[in-house]
Amino acid sequence: MKPETKIDPILKTLIKAAHAGGEVLLAYFGKELKHSQKSAHPGDYQTAADLASEKVILKILQKELPDYNIFSEEQGFIDRSSKYTITVDPLCGTHQFVLEIPNFGVILSLRRDNQTQYGVLYEPIIKRLSFAQKGKGSYQQIDNGSMHKMRVNQVNTIESSTIYLIVAFNTPRAKIRRLHNALFDAKVKRILRPWTAVTFNRLAAGCIEGIVCADVGLHDFLAGKLICQESGAKITHFGEDIDTNPNFVLSNTQIHKKL
């Protein structure tokens, strides 16, 4: 059976919306963009690209999935009194986008209450799409080519591992320092700070070994967490063991206990 036959209508709509948002971002990338702060924190801001991408994504979702709640990073919560909520990040990696660093993307997920059912990550610069449906595995497609199933790797030592440390813009510096130092003291081969949650697909594809995540918003991690788990990754939450908990360690099965 070809992977395409496994994509149900809801997932197809989420993928369609992610592609549409990505095309909008490409039209803005490389241009001078003014940005405005969304809160008192200087790292929390938006651009015309965020808003334009969100607009086209919401238009598709509201037309094709009109009965579902939507929680979008820029617009907020659209209440349809549903058990199902679509979470949207129309531009994950705004800081890099403004700096013309091509490490950004569009992220969508759909959850029933606190359990994520679908996740989509799209990187428009390299036209890389990663997606998953709960219980159905995760897949990757590049430039509309053939799809292939994603699997975490089997690297079995911390010393040979590359670990992403993903934190929020407002995570206290002391906490970031503690997390980084713990990884450093464990003699991790390389600790990376990606600044964008589209890098979850690097774990799912077997390119890295683990992720430590703290405090980030739902729009950043829900899709990536599902995609990684459907690729065979193991997860341990700090606190409540639910999909909506933003504090967790996610890795291949070989290094998870140590990490």
C-alpha cells in the first residue's frame, strides 16, 4: 500500500493549509520586514509574514473544517464548542525569518481534548513536509516527491548523541543554564539551540538523538511531539503525563534512560 492512501481527509486539509501558509512565507522571505512586539518581552513579536500566512491558513481551515476550534498563535482561540482543536503556528521561527536565516516553517496539529491526533510540519525553503496521524506512523515528503516512513535512529551512547535544547523566549536564563549544564556534564557530543520547533523532524528522521523541551507554547511542540513518537521516539514528561505538557525529554529508545 502506498503511503498516500493512508492520508485521511482531515490530514489532507492540514497539509493543504500548511503548504498554503508556506507559499505566503516564501513571498515575504528576504524582504525588509517591520515587526511589532506582542508583549513586554523583546523576543515576542510578529511580522506581516506571520499575519499573512495565518490569514490564508485560517481561510482553508474554516472552510474545510468549520466545526473545529482553532487556536492560532497570532489570532488566539476561535471557539466552536468542539472537543477538537486545531493549533496553528503560521510562522515558527520569526526571529530567523527576519534575519533571513532559512530555518523556519509552518506547524499545525489537531487534538481531541488533551490528546494529539494529527501533526504537520512544513519547511517551505526546502519544501520538506513531515506529518503523522496517531497510530498510523509518521512520513516525510520533499518537494512533492515520494513519501517515506520516518524512524528514529539507534545511536546508543550519550557521548555520540546530538541533543536539541528547545526553550521559550521567556524561559528564565537560570533554568536554561541548568538544562544546558546538565547536558554538558553528561558529555553529550553536541548541544544545539535550534530556535524553531520544526527541528522536531530531525529526531523523527534519525538525524539527531534527542530533544529536551521546556516551557514552549502548544503551537510549537504538539505536532513535533506526535511525529517523533510515531517515528518510534520515547517520551518522559516532567509533571503531568499528557500531550499538552510542554516540559519533556524525547529521544530514541537507546539513550532515553540516560538522557
